[in-house]
Amino acid sequence: MAENNVPYKIYLTEDEMPKAWYNLRADMKNKPAPLLNPGTGKPLTAEELSPIFCDELVKQELDETTPFIDIPDEIRNFYKMYRPSPLVRAYCLEQKLGTPAKIYYKFEGNNTSGSHKLNSAIAQAYYAKKQGLKGVTTETGAGQWGTALSMACSYFDLDCKVFMVKVSYEQKPFRREVMRTYGASVVPSPSETTEVGKKILAEHPGTTGSLGCAISEAVEVATRNPGYRYVLGSVLNQVLLHQSVIGLETKTALDKYGIKPDIIIGCAGGGSNLGGLIAPFMGEKLRGEADYRIIAVEPASCPSFTRGTYAYDFCDTGMICPLAKMYTLGSSFIPSANHAGGLRFHGMSSTLSQLYHDGYMEATSVEQTSVFAAAEQFARVEGILPAPESSHAIRVAIDEALKCKETGEEKTIVFGLTGTGYFDLVAYQKYNDGEMTDTIPTDEEIAASIAKLPKVPEI
Ligand SMILES: *Cc1c(COP(=O)(O)O)cnc(C)c1O
């Protein structure tokens, strides 16, 4: 088998880097449900979306038929600074686990933002610049997206305003300094600088914030300031499109050695890294050319796939954003502040939601103490300090590899290692001190936020 000669790291050449993004929706028979105007309940048109998003990104958002969309040279050139990213054979982890499984991970933490988010940030900044805009606004949770966007904006000389979830702003002051070094302004959310922020603060004094709140604030500032648009780091179709570089590179690297994965695993917050990683594999599955087990891993404290409802919901807490049909815990759901590991969004990409609903992928949820145990185990043998988000995927990759140990099956497992955990050391400290606990929402808590889902006529 060629697999015996697989190097620790499979690197591609610059020329083997994708020249076009792959738009998974083109191969879906059941397309993801359209975004709705919360006022009229009708699908949003490009005209209605253009005050919020850049024109070219609106086009990508609404395009469900073009399978490949060329990556502009300016973006490809930026990608070359940190891509192609390595696909690593986790020989040391396999040995440590004593598993016959073959484990590979696609490492996206090899840039200053420390995550895959730069893949979409640079694309979104490019289209904003091309449209002649002054700047963009956004939200950030753990801070990777804000950092990635700050880097992308400084590259294209755009202003960047970041609303950072308050709990992260306080827990991760150094993230803020990286963003400021790249020229961004960073405001803890909810803030008194927006109408929606004031309203949320009045209703929930002392709230530690949520991604949903921060999105509302960022959208308000973008739509009230001429020359600004809002950009989002996950959930949207356009973000999954840009993140397809992860999966396309992974597929090229595996094909080079004649390797076919059995199981593909990714952590799922809003679904962008997972959507990107699985894109070309899911495409084959949808076209009936190949079959793979695909597993989304989410935190037990924010379990949108495994305990959410498939329905139209707001993407934000302030209920000013378009409605998306997705697996959701309700836009008023705020995960426990005890939860340290990112992946805090209440909903899930509508593309992945549709695929999950149609049975093309599985989902599972894991508790954070077991996630950090996996992170520690991985760090000690593979030499990378993983992001807590990524460690959700590590947890399930290890669990699947241990199942292979019991059955003797030599399955090939691929997972997305989306980033590094250098800014998550407060959480690691808690874990190391034995003070980390698990907070899982009760059925009543989830039912309470689901009860507030908007009423939408079936379309
Ligand atoms: C943001 C982030 C995630 C989760 O976001 P998705 O859109 O679900 O991919 C996962 N890992 C890292 C390191 C992140 O920064």
C-alpha cells in the first residue's frame, strides 16, 4: 500500500492550491432554505441584502447553481503566505493510542490569527475593497474571527470595527491587542455604543454577552454608517464557500497518496470549517460517487444539531438580521459563561442543517472536560497546542480510533484541526487546576428559548 510511504506532513505545491472555490449547494438536490426578510416573511433579494453585505458576497450568498467560483489572484496570493496548509498523519497519536486506525488532520492554525477564519476574512475584505468601501464591522466570540478580519483589513487598508463578546473580551485581553496591532477598533459587547446594545443591557443587566448580541450591534453600525458593510465569520453560505479551500486541499493531498477516508470529523460552531472540510467529499456523496461517514462535533453546552429544532430563526439576539432556516437553540439562547471552548453560536449553517436533516451527516455533542482531556493528550504527542474548538474534533477522532482498536478495523479518519490554543490558556489553566466543570442546558432552558422562535409561514 502506498499508505506506508505517507510522510508525516503532506504538503502541496502552490500550484496544487485550488484555483476555484467549490460551491456545495450546486450539487444539493434539496437546496438550503433561503434567508427570509423578517418583516415580510419573503425570501431576501439581492437588493435587500446589499445594504448589509458587499455586492459580490451577496451574489455568492444567493448562488446555488455555480459549482466552481474562481478565486481572484489577489486572494490566492494572500493565501500563498500561509497555504497550502499541511495534512498531517498523526503517527505519534496512533502509536500512543495503539490503534490500527490511520489518523490525519488538516492543520489550519499556521497563521497569526491561529485559525481557518483567515480563509474567508481575506476574501470578504477583498470584495469590500473592490467595491470601494471604507470599512467593515463584525462580531467576534473567542477572537479568532476578529483577529483574522483585522489582518485581512490591514492588508487591504480597510477600517475594521469589531464587537467582541464581553466574556471573551475580559478573558482574552491579548486577543484584543493583536487586533489593535492590526489597526482594528474593539468594543466589548453588549455596549452602550449602539441602540440594540443599550436595549439588551437594559433587559439583561450584567450579561456576559453572546455572539447573537454582538452580531446585532455590528449590523446596526454597518447599516447606519455610509461606506460600511457587515461581515460574518461563519454560518453564511459565502463563508462555507471560501472555506472549501480546506477540503479541496485535503482531497488533493489524499488523492496524491491514493487514500480514501472512511470518517471525516469536524467541530461545528456555525459550521464553516466543517462545511469547508467536507465540501468536496460531500459533493461526491451527493453525486453518488463515494460514501463517507461525516461527523459534526458540538459542545454539550451549546448543542444546536443534537438538541436544537430545525426552524427559521434570527441569527442575532437583537432580531434585526435576516431569518435563516437552521438547527437552532433559539436566538435568545445564551450558553453558560462556564463554557470556555468557543462554538457558542445558537444556530448552524443552513447548508449543513439541510444536509443533516436529509441524513447525509451525523452529529454528536461532547462535554468540555472530555474535550480538554483530548486536547492534552493530543498536545503531548503531536506537538501542537490545539484550540479548544478544534479539540472537539480531536475528542471524537480519538474515540473513533479507540473503537477501531477494539474491533481491529484499520479505518482512515480525517479531522479538521482548525487552530491553536495560545489565547485559551485561562481555560487550559482551569483544566490543569482541576477546576473545569460541565454545564449542560436543561430541556426546560432550551424549550424556553425555542418557544420564542419567530412565527414564519411555511414557504
Ligand atoms: C471559529 C472557530 C471554529 C468554529 O467555527 P465554524 O464556523 O464552526 O468553523 C472552530 N475552530 C476554531 C479554531 C475557530 O476559530
